[in-house]
Amino acid sequence: MEYAEKNNVLIIMHLGMPRDVDERIITHVMPKNLVEVLDEYRPYMVISGLGTPPERFSLWVREVLRVMRRYDNTYLSTPGINCYLFNDESAKPILNTLGPDRVLFGSGYPYRRFRDLIGDIKCVEGSNEVGGVDKEMIMMNNAIELFKYHGFKINEYLST
């Protein structure tokens, strides 16, 4: 983490919680460990919930947001939880907590099937809880800006 902080390296943390993991890991261990890292180091970090089953979305999102509220260097990536976030009346509190500029559309591809990716896109695009400008930010612009900030070369056709 020290290297990431000093060298402006973007960290991707996959914190998905499968069914067979004890719920206390989600509510106690994961947030505590994340806070310990973020209190000591300040790298830019994208937190992903890939692998979290639907029955755990609410709990996982609540605990991750509780930590992310404290650290403006964190971003939420949405693979596997797009339909939950954007069509379960859950997007508004999340966007109010983080702001749409800290949410990145995540597909989970190639670990998830391509048809699931198409379904996720439809969930975000079809959401009545998120405005058009916010959808553009979440679907593409936030990732482009974050990658450019970290020195990634972005195709000029993708630039915002």
C-alpha cells in the first residue's frame, strides 16, 4: 500500500462475499480491515462486490458505504450488483452518500457471462432513480477520468 500511495497506483479491491462466508466477516472483519488500511495509507481504491450473492447485496453495500463515507479516495465498482443498485430504490441513497462521481459501472467481464453484462447495462440505462448525466458518469466518464488521473492512456474517442 505504501508503494501504491507514493507512486499513484490505482488499487482494485475485490471484496465480494459469497454465500458460504460467515456474515460477521461482512459486518465486522471486512470493514475493520479496510478502515485500518485506509487510515494508514491513502491510495485511490476501487472497491468491487463481484461474487456477492443477491441475498447479501443490501448488507454488503451498507457496510462498504459505511467505510467509504469516511474516505474520498474510494470508489464503488458495481459488477454483479447493478440491477440491485439501480432498480431496487437503492441508488438514490448510494448516490447521495457517495455522489455519482464515485460510482463506476462494473461488468465483471470476463468472469461473468456476456448476457449478464447486457442485463446490467439495461438495469442502469433503465433506472428512473438516476438522471442521464449521472448515468453517463457512472457508465463511462468516471472511469475515464480516474484512469487518466493515474496516467493511463485513453483513446481520444473515449475522452470526456
